[in-house]
Amino acid sequence: MAVWTESEGKRVHDPFYHNFLLAKTDKCIVVDEPVIIGAGPSGLAVAACLKEKGIPSLILERSHCIASLWQLKTYDRLHLHLPKKFCELPLMPYPPGFPTYPTKQQFIAYLEAYAIQYDIKPVFNQMVVSAENEDGRWRVRTEEGTEYLCKWLVVATGENAEAVIPDIEGLEQYKGKVVHTSAYRSGDMYRGKKVLVVGCGNSGMEVCLDLCNHGAMPSIVVREAVHILPREMFGSSTFGLSVWLLKYLPIQTVDRFLLIMSRLMLGDTSRFGLERPHLGPMELKSVSGKTPVLDVGTLEKIKSGDIKVFPAINHFTKHGAEFIDGRMEEFDAVVLATGYRSNVPFWLKDTEFFSEKDGYPRRPFPNGWKGKQCLYSVGFTKRGLLGASMDATRIAHDIAQCWQVMTKQLNHPSSKLST
Ligand SMILES: Cc1cc2nc3c(=O)[nH]c(=O)nc-3n(C[C@H](O)[C@H](O)[C@H](O)COP(=O)(O)OP(=O)(O)OC[C@H]3O[C@@H](n4cnc5c(N)ncnc54)[C@H](O)[C@@H]3O)c2cc1C
């Protein structure tokens, strides 16, 4: 990596490409290696796969640590939702003795060991605010005032970069405490309180269970139909079983099987206000990316009445909410389990590869990992860590081909003469 500290508008020399570039900020850094934005599991996976091929990389991370989503924005009782064999990063298995569903602390320890193993040292506290391609080179600017110039740019900022705060009428006049799940740690501080959890994905359902276990009185808002599946069937994970069945059977047949088993094991969820969507769980996931809820015990609490179910909110009042079925209730606090979104459209000046609407690559999995002008995306597959690992392997392979050609050119005697 070549580093210059230049004042506004100075020319900087780029030894790798033998030309000059115009620096626009106080500190301009020309980077020979690929630049990866985001030090979550996806960014780490790309860096490791590149390292294995002898290619260095530079990771820019807005936070002060790796895996900031997991370290700073998740609740204490979190375990991986999927079995560990579907959540491994490339090149390094989980240590022996890890349970099937590692805790968040175990997962973080695994990622830290991964970073050490591949000598990955991100540059922390670098919030990327813009990246645009100029004459075949990416100019990446950070809020902290540094500019990086590079050939390869890997977007690894994640599907969960920003919390989604819904626009519900009256929320601003509600007097109780409101937090997004990214700021929720445990039900401890809600003991004895009536809490409304808005959203019934995996996080919303698990937060409700956590609140119950800490002596709070949670209610959950279920706005849309939702598939709830048992986390395990016949002693193996429902996810693993579904992946296996999908190899041999059409998706609709697998869905029919899952729905029959769920009915037998969980009963008719619509009796408790949890209607099922018309499409089956796997088909819905493949069409819309909507993940079924894998039940970890919440449904029992709903059945026993420990967790109340409400339909969509009509509006918030000063001390509670009115729902679309006319019911009104007071709550001491609200937890918004309303999900996350990508932040790519805010900083990437390229609308061809990434959609400005949702911040995902326009081409769906498995073709969304590579754009033009050496732009790549990792971890936007709606397939969790498994999808990220597949992207990372492909990206490293692709960059390696180009890297080898360029390195050869650079080492060629005629190239040395010209410098
Ligand atoms: C509660 C919860 C449980 C989950 N459980 C599972 C599971 O069991 N299995 C599974 O496969 N998946 C699970 N997921 C999905 C999970 O988010 C991903 O699999 C994984 O964290 C994705 O990694 P990532 O690196 O793509 O994104 P992230 O982990 O979000 O990492 C992105 C990184 O980019 C950084 N960043 C963002 N914007 C910028 C910027 N402008 N400049 C610099 N840095 C930036 C962020 O700070 C962050 O560190 C879960 C998600 C949540 C929220």
C-alpha cells in the first residue's frame, strides 16, 4: 500500500499502475490491493480467501471492531438461528466441541480466531460515505476525511447495515421507551413491564420469549401472515432437512411436507392469530427472501397466553396503541423488531449493479456477486452466511486471475525499465 498525505488537488503517484491521480482530500491513500468495505463475516471471508491465494487486501470498517452487528447490535440470548455447518466461513471449520447452535459469544470468538488465522487487520473507524469509479479506478471517501484509490472494490456492508424504524402514526407522541432490536440486550430491565414487540420475524419472536423469561408481559404485533416451523424435526434441523429434501424433490412437495409436520408438531397457528402465507415456506423464501420463523419456544408462550398477539397497529397513543381490530391497550415500552436494510445506495455511486431501491445487487443469487469495473458484492444473497461464503470464494477466484496477470506485467523487465 502506498501512502501520501497531500493537500487538496495535488497529484499522487500510483506505482502499481504507473500513472497519476488527483487527490481531492487531505489524506489520499493509493491502495494496490483490493479494498473491502465492511469487516463483518462477509468482508472477513473475502479477505481470507484472497490471503489464501497470496493476495493482500485492505478492509475499511466504520466501527471499532470486527463483526460489529454481532458484537454491538444483538441481544444476549442470541444463538445462531441455523446449525453451525450452514454458518461456516470458507477455509476454517468451527472448533470441535462447539454446539450445533453456537451462542453469539462463540460465534464472535470463531470470527476473531478467523481474523487472527488469516492475519486480517481492518482499518477501524472508517465510515465510507462515497465510492465512485473514475477512469477505471475507485475513489473511496470516508467521513473521517481519508480518500482511498483502488482498482478492486468489494462491497461487504451487509443486508443489516441500518435499522428500519417504521413510520407508524403517533409513534412520536408515545411517552414510553422505544428501542429497536439492535439496541435491545435482555429482558432484565423490563421485569414486570408490559412491552409491545412490533414485528414477528425470528428476532421479534425470540425477544418476546426473552421478555417472558425475565418476568415481563410481552405482546407481539403480527401484521402479515407468517410461517412458523419447529426448529427441529426427527432429531435433525428443519433447515438441514429442507436443504436435503430440495435436492431430490420439487419445492412445492418439500413445502407440503414441512407444513404437514408443522401442523402435527405445533398445531394450527392461525388459532393464535398467526395466519400462514399462501405460498409455502421454502417457495416464499425463494420468491421474496422472507425467512420462516424457526420456533425456539415462543409458540408455547403464545398458546399459554403469556404472550398476547395483536394485529397491525392503527396508531400509537400517548401510553399505548390502538390496533386495526379496534382494541386499545397501554404499554410501558415498545421494542421495534422491524428489521434492517442495506445502506449501499447512500454511498455507492453506481446504480447499474446495485438497485437504488433496496440496496441489493439487481441480479439475484447466484449471479449477484460481480459487477462491472472490478466491483463486487458479498453477503447480499438473502442466504445468510452460507451465501456469503459462496460469494467470497467466487470473488477471490476472480480477482486472483486479474491479480496474477497484473503482477506478471509489473515484474516484466520492460515494465521495470519504464519506472
Ligand atoms: C439477530 C440475527 C441473527 C442472525 N442469525 C444468522 C444465522 O444463524 N445464520 C446466518 O447465516 N445468518 C444469520 N444472520 C444474518 C447475518 O446478519 C449474516 O449472516 C451476517 O452477519 C452477515 O455478515 P455481513 O458481513 O454480510 O454483514 P454484517 O455482519 O452486517 O457486517 C457488515 C459490516 O459492514 C460495516 N459497514 C456498514 N456500512 C459501512 C460503511 N458505510 N463504511 C464502513 N463500514 C460499514 C458494518 O459496521 C459491519 O461491521 C442473522 C442476523 C441477525 C440480525
